[in-house]
Amino acid sequence: MANTNVNTISGLSNLIESFGRTIIMLPKGTKLCIDDALYSSKSSINLLNFKDICYNGYHIETNNEGSGEFLYITSIVSGQKLVLEKLHIFSSGLYYTTMRTIETNVAIHQKFSDPKASCSNN
């Protein structure tokens, strides 16, 4: 994939270097598989959308605790709702958390001059 210009929160940028499937882990161990994740080595912030959370079988709700608002990622297990993750909110209204990549894949495009050499073990 060639570098692609995209609109970001801070304006038009040439950030996207690749895309594909990724698996991330949230702070309390919740794993999310995202099939169409975008990759940019220049980005220090990732955006996670509601569709990706719901696609993984989780639910979302907001709740006020004390003087703060939180986004809960929940799951129903044996008829009981469990709060898996609690995300804090910025003054801008965006929720935030930390993520860790738990699976890394690299795709390499190569041309072979001998088609038999590319996949053959003979």
C-alpha cells in the first residue's frame, strides 16, 4: 500500500503506511481484534471506534463516578454484566486508555524470477 493522505484530528496528513489485522490488549487484559486497522509509524495516538469494540462482542456504556465520567467496556457472562475496562475522559470529550500490541505481522511483497522457488519444497 502506498502512503495515503488522510484527514486526522490535526488536519490532512500523509500518515497511513499500511493496514490490516491487529490484536491489541487493553490495560485489564481485554483483547480486541481489529481487521482493518491502519498503521502509521509517525502516530503516537491511536483511535479505537465503537464498531471495533462491539464487533468483538463487548458492550459500551458511560457512567459518572464522583466528579468524573468514564466509558465502560462490558461483557455479559452467565447473565451478569462485568465491567472489563474503565476508560477515562479528556476535557475534549474523548475517552482514553493505554493499549499494547500482542500480535505483530509484517507483509512483504516480493517478485520471484523463478515461480517454482517461491513456495516449493521439492
